[in-house]
Amino acid sequence: MDKVMIRIDEISPYDGHHPPTDDGWRDVEAKLSDPASTKGYHDKGARVVLDGILNGGEITPIAVRLTKNVYFDIKRKYERLDGWKRYMGSKLAGKQTIPCYVFAEEGSYGGIQQGCELWEIEPKGSHV
């Protein structure tokens, strides 16, 4: 699959499991017994990505597809399928574009990149 650069403002970061809130977003399936499902865990991950980008790292492309749904009145050309931390870290770094893999609607689903590597090029001088 070819990597393409897409403007961040063309991608909706939200989905049915991660709706926007006044302070950012929430995970509707978060469980106290699973720290990886919490907002704090995801926000910390976005800051790790930010640090890595600022230290020369290049993220693995996120997964997107053309929008088939409009979540929470946010109409964007693409919907994010996977890569929330990479998306938010890139946005925090002031990036205008983000590397993406564009999946077809058929056969694509949220979490499609579960377990993928975070970095294509490791950050320099960072402990991420």
C-alpha cells in the first residue's frame, strides 16, 4: 500500500468509540481495569509522539478511509481508522500534513493497524 500525505484538517480524529468532549474526547468503552483505554493513556501517547517528532522521528502512516459517516457534526473528507496518538502528536507538533494509508471502505475497520510500529524513522536523542 502506498503512503500518501493528507492535510490533517481533512481527517476526522473522532469515531463512534472516541467522541469529542469539552476537554478533548473520551473513550466510551474505557474500563478502569484497562489503563490502555483511558484518555490519560492516549494523551500521554500523543505527547510521546510529539517528543519523537520534535527529535527527528517519522511516524508510521495512520490508517484512514474516505468518510462514510459524519461523527458529531464534523464533516471531513477522511475518517481515522487507527493512529489517534500519531494523529494528535502530529497536530500538537504543528504539522499541516500527516502520512496515511488510505483503505477502501469494504474490509476496513477501526483498529486495523493494532500492534504496528510507532516509528518509520526512530527519533534521535529521545527515549520513546
